[in-house]
Amino acid sequence: MGKVLCFGELLFRISLDAEGNWLKKNNVPFYMGGAELNVATALALWDVPVQYFTALPANHMSAQITAHLKDKGIDPEKTYYHGDRVGLYILTKGADIKNDSLIYDRAHSAFAELKPGMIDWDKVLDGVSWFHFSAICPAINQNVADVCKEALIATSAKNITISIDLNYRSKLWKYGKSPEQVIPELVSYCDLVMGNIWAAETMLGIPVADDLQSISKKENYLQAALKTSQYITENYPKCTTVANTFRFDADGGITYYTSLYTGDEYYNTTDYAAAKIVNKVGSGDCFMAGLIYGFYNERPPAEILEFATAAAFDKLFLEGDATCRTSDEIKNTITK
């Protein structure tokens, strides 16, 4: 097996407290992440050989960043250097990344300034057997969407496994294209699709029943996920595996479960629940990393799903953007 290559934008996250004490203290927590980097961080921690490919300005700060990635076991050597800045976003602590507590500052970042023809994909893909990206990348602008397509054409030609996380960020789709005009073509190159039924509706046009949330029963959600999964594998022939997550928030607590459709078999997990969580950032990335970890190591599907789910749920209780748990620590948390 070759290395897993994660392609996406490295971001700085500024975490404000909801009460506004950061204004009095002149101090805010600061984290480095990005969806694909969070996946790469987890895989490195779990002893999967992983490379991270992003764009950064050529300066001393970027040198510090790449040295830090190396310390974590992530290979950043293929980083593309150009431009002037790194993107960032501001998110109130404990808030959902999809709500109005989120402010992006990503325009004109090195990654956002990528254009087709800049990258030597033959060189980037050398020694790679798995390529991962998320739907956040093509949401940035048309040029980056075109770079994603360029990457997938080159990757598919080399018979490299491709996975996508259908992350939907409404605040990023601002360049005149809807997700449904962009994402289906990219998904046509993918072997594994991860997301949820609502992301699939928004990005792939797969309808979800209007009354599903009013019924709000696990069996109904799982049945909807099965229909979505079957639709994807039937209409996107390259795709053989679809994973769905379900996370329901209530009064500061959470209920979480997942499903996996692969090899014409359907799997789902027991409920994971907690009265209070610490941080919502990066849980889905951890789930995605768990899927890659399991399939890379050729584990049985049910085992893959349980590990990925346990990793994602555990991430809800950790500060920072990526997990700090080893694979053995996560396996010890799995509900028996």
C-alpha cells in the first residue's frame, strides 16, 4: 500500500468565548486545522503513512507549520508554495460550525489562489494509493473547484482510491454556483462518499422526505440513509461505499450514530449519547479518518464503522481540531 494523501486548505481557528471575556483578557485560544488536515493528523497518530498537500506562502511561518506537521508524523513535503497568506476562521467556543457564530476570513489565501495548471499532479501523486478531499475545497471558488476536478482526473487515471466528505458550508458557496452544479461531477470520480442525508440532498439532489425530522425515529433515518446510499452507488458507478452520520443536539447534550453501505450490505451502530460535550469541531473529520484507517488496513466493514464512530464521538470531548487519541485508546471506548 502507498500513502494516503489529504488535499485541502490549512486554516487557523480563533476560538472566542460566548460571554465575550476575550475582549477583557486580550487573549483567545488558537488552533491549527482544516478538514483534511484533521483527517491527516488522526491517520498519522494511528500509524497510517499520510501526506498532506496544501498551499502556503513561502515564509518563516510556513516553515514552522511544516516542521510542526513533520513532528506529528505527517509528510508535508509536497506543499505548494505561493501567495501571501493563510486562511482563518473565527468560531465561538462550543458553537456549531454551521451557525452564525462562524466568520470566515479565507479570501486571497494561498489555497484560494490556486488555479488549474499550477500543480504537477504526477509528482504529487507519486507513491500515493488513497486520495482524500472534502466538498469544502470546491466551495471556495471556481478556480479551486477546477483544481479539484484536475486532481481527480489525474488520480483516477492512476487507479488511486478516492474519498470525499460531503461537508456543506453555506457561507462558502458565494461564487455563483450551487453545490448541485459542482459536486456531482466530482463525486463521479470517488470510491467512498461520506456525509449525511441532508448534505446529499443539498449537494447531489437526492431528496429527503419532508416529514422525516418530524417523525424523528432512528429506524426512519437509517432507512433514508440506505435509500440515499443505494442511489449514490447506482448513479455513481465508481462509488462502492457510502457512510452516513447522524448527530442530534439537545440542551447541550448529544445523540450520535452512523451507518455504512458497502458490498451491498448495510451496517449501523448503537447510539452514543452524552449530556454535555466540549467541542463540535473535527468530529466528522475524525469519523472520515476512521473509515480510511479501517479500509486501508482491510478490516471488516462492521469493525470499521464501530471504530470510526467511536473515534468521532470521542472527539466531541476534546479541545482542538483533531483527535489526540491513539487507535488503541479509541478501541477501548467502543461500546460492547
